[in-house]
Amino acid sequence: MALLVQKYGGTSVGTVERIENVAERVIRSRREGHDVVVVVSAMSGETNRLLGMARSIDPNASPREMDMLAATGEQVTIALLAIALQKRGQEARSYTGAQVRILTDAAYTKARIREIDTRRIRDDLREGRVVVVAGFQGVDAEGNITTLGRGGSDTSGVALAAALKADECQIYTDVDGVYTTDPRVVPNARRLDKVTFEEMLEMASLGSKVLQIRSVEFAGKYNVPLRVLSSFEDGPGTLITYEDNGMEEALISGIAFNRDEAQLTIKGVPDAPGVAYRILGPVADGNVEVDMIVQNVGADGTTDLTFTVHRNDYDKAMGILRKVADEVGAREVSGNARIVKVSVVGVGMRSHAGIASTMFGALAREGINIHMISTSEIKISVVVDEKYLELAVRTLHDAFGLDKAA
Ligand code: ADP
Ligand code: ASP
Ligand code: MG
């Protein structure tokens, strides 16, 4: 008998019928003798609908009220699932994040979990109940409702699994595991049996939205056995695990991409100590997060700097950069909001040379121009024009032999 935390995402609870399907799946786990804590997301599209209503009143609505509003989405699904379980003769109780007491900091819309009180959950499990917890939400020390950022139910699931020392955290979604790349872009993508925490963290950070970044961080930190599975069909899914010697040493595990990027360039900046600080300091002060940064080698006493930001921050960053350019006497400021980042990820890269040249060669053959490059031990990222996204991903997927075995 095991203790399982099962998280079901928006599509998996997208209709009443699907919620009933989740109830069936949970009951099957109970019949196999397991204790089950279920974490659910809002019905698919609901969080967007809620936030959209608020923005239609005021695009700058206060984050506290945005969280108050967004948290209602999950409150609907926990109740419906508990009702579906009870109808089937399975005792169940639903709880909001605040009721459990998932204590978070006070950073509305991106709160971090500090502590989870597991007493109520444990009591219910002891009584043979299934416990249904609202994902994506918590409560701060003052009793305000907070949310954990988009996709945050994954993190709720993993954090609950860590707090309860569950035997496995199962993330049920609309794909049957983690693939070599988003199967919506490359139909030939292959499901991975296993992927390391490190690789999954890179893939999530580089844009693969199958798991929220924080959930992977959390699982790695607290050693939570984490599995991604389909809520629609049975299968082994993908296990996220530590690197072990027995693992098939794939050179590249996957291709990630991020459509949310924009690029800004400042040219002809006087080349002196502190240039990067004078330019990027004000950007950071404006609360704009910078992703990739490239500074050119100075020539004629001046230099250029290019960096990327989230597309939503493009206008804001451009405003700041124009001001900075005036102050430091730069020659010119330009930008491009129609770029994307494509990355290849794999721990096998550590011990193999030539990955970069394979990557650049494949892109060159398709005539895809690379604007920026950045590397780390286990990933190489390039910035390319948005129109080449699908082509670049498919080309690289093919170049690294990631397609399904023919
Ligand atoms: P949920 O609502 O269950 O949380 P998400 O939409 O957040 O589901 O995540 C699942 C989606 O992630 C899939 O439908 C798929 O399109 C996308 N995705 C992106 N990259 C990958 C990948 N490498 N493997 C599997 N799915 C991926
Ligand atoms: N409902 C929230 C969202 O759409 C949380 C989640 O689905 O994980 O972002
Ligand atoms: Mg998700």
C-alpha cells in the first residue's frame, strides 16, 4: 500500500464527464489499496476566463484581488470531484489551500509555499477518505489568499507529496509523459521513459510547459518521486529521476522552445567599465527580468549589448533602454519582439563535443539565421526569428535522431 498524490490538470477536469473519469481513476487506485490525495486544477480555460474578466475592468487590477478571483477556479473542481467520488460510495473531502493551510509568502500571483500543515489530511486518510485539495493556491500569514503562478497546481502536488512523504507524485495530464519535444509541434516526438531532474528543470525553464519550473525544483530538492502520466489512457508515463549509471546515455534528451521572448539591442555605447551595469541596472530596477545577454567585443571605443526579456515586458524594457541610451550617449536602440528561443537539452552533452556544431549546421542548412547563442553545461539555446520556430524545432529533433524509432 502506498500513499499517492495525484494531480489532474485543467484538460483532465475540463468537463463534468472528465471529472467523473478522474473519480473512476482515483477509485481504481483506492481499490489497489493506496491512500490517495488528489490535487486538481481549474477546468481548462477557466483561469484565463477569470483573469480576462478582471482585466476587462482594469488591466492593472490589484494582485490581491486577482488571486482572490483566480483561486475560485480550483474551488469549483475540488467540490465537483468530491461529489463524484461520494456518488460512487467513496468518502471524500475537498479543501481549499487556505483550509489545509498551505502557508505561502505574500507575493501575490507568484507566491512561494513555506509550509504545509498535513494534520487534517492525515486524519482524513486515516478515516479512509480521499482528500481533494485545490491546486495553485495557498494563504499568507495574514490570511490573504495567494496563488502560485500559472501552472502552479503542479507545484501544489509536489509540495503536498513532499510534506506527506508520499511514495509518488503523479502528474496526470493530456499527454502520456514527457516527450523529446512538444508533441503538438513535432508529431513524431518520442515519450521518454525517464528524464533527470536536471534535464527536466532545464526543459521547463526553457519553455516546456508540461511541468511548472518550481514543481521540478521542489521535487529535486525534497527527493519526491515524480511521474507524468495521461489521465485518458493507461501507461507507464515518464519518471523524473536522479541520474544513474543505468540510464541510457542519450546525448540530447529534448528540444525546448519559448515563444514569449523579445530582443533589445543598444549600439554604440561608450566602452568603459560598468557599461553592462549602467544599462541592465535600470532594466532590473524596472522589475524586468533579463534572460539572455550578449555584449560584443568593443571596437573604436564603443560596444553593443543585446538582451532578451519576456515579450510582455518588451515595451517597458524599450522605454527604459531609450532613456538609458540618452544618458550614456549610445548611438542607437533597436528591438525585435518576433523572436523565439529554441534549446537542445541533455546531460550527455557534458561528455561530448560537437553538439553545437551539429546544431548550427542543421539550422544553417535550412537557412535559419541565428541571432543569439547561449550555452550551459547541459543546454545550448539559440534565438531565431519567430517564423522559423516550427522548422527549427523539427530540424533539430531530426538532426539529433530524436524521432520515434521508425
Ligand atoms: P495541464 O493542464 O494538465 O497542467 P499543460 O497544458 O500545463 O497540462 O501541460 C501539458 C502540455 O504540455 C501538453 O499538452 C504539451 O502540448 C505540452 N508540452 C510542451 N513540451 C512538452 C514535452 N516535452 N513533453 C510533453 N508535453 C509537452
Ligand atoms: N489553473 C491554474 C492555471 O491555469 C493552475 C494550473 O492549472 O496549474 O495556471
Ligand atoms: Mg500545467
